[in-house]
Amino acid sequence: MNSFKQLPLRSSYVCLSMFAVGSLLSTFGCGASGGGVVSGVVTYNNAPVTVGMVAFSKAGSPAIGGPIAADGTYSLSLPAGEYRIRVDAPSPMPAGWKEGDPLPILPPRPVPESYARFETSGLTLQATGDAQTHDIKMP
């Protein structure tokens, strides 16, 4: 009698999904414990950026990121340290577009792509480890 039971296909997918989520969180982070909340407004040409993600990278640590809210604000927990910042704001899909529709020609990105890379954004933050406000202003 074989004591090994084959996992049902669904269980395999659940395990694989949990592994994938864990891998993403360990790579990009989901906020940091022991840090202070850093929050602010993301602007480009003095106008709020209303879609996208911000991420903070500290040498030797995984990046920590989160969404930009519809009003242009963000809020993340960051330990003290020197961070490089990136802002990724893709072009929004047109109203009424849904998954499976043909891809439309999109307008230009609301923020130049150079801000979407740590190496080219030129944006930095010295996090104190306490609550602080840091507006991300892109000229």
C-alpha cells in the first residue's frame, strides 16, 4: 500500500500561488516594521499624480513600495536610512476598456519613464525612522 497521496490539482495551485506571493513580498516588501510612516503628495509639473506606484530602495534591503492614491498621496512605513525613490505611473486605460478588449493606443505616460527607475529618477529621501512628510516633486 502506497502511503503517498497525490495532492489534488487545486491544492498544487494554492501552494504555488502562496509561494509566488511570498516571493514577491520578500523581493519588493510590503512595508517595513520598526520604521516610521512616511507620507506625502506625488506631483509632476506641480499637478498631483493620481495613478501608479512609489517605491523606496535602501542599499542592501529589498525595495518597499505602495500605491499612489487617487488624490496623489502615498503612505509607507520605512526604517531610518538613505533611500532612492522611483515613481511608476503608466498611462491609464480609457474609460470603458475591459480585460480582453483590444489594446488601444494610449496617451503619453503622465510621468516620464525616467522616474520609473531608481538609477535615473534622481529622487532621494533621508528617512528618520519617525513619522515624517516627504512630498515627491518631479519638475
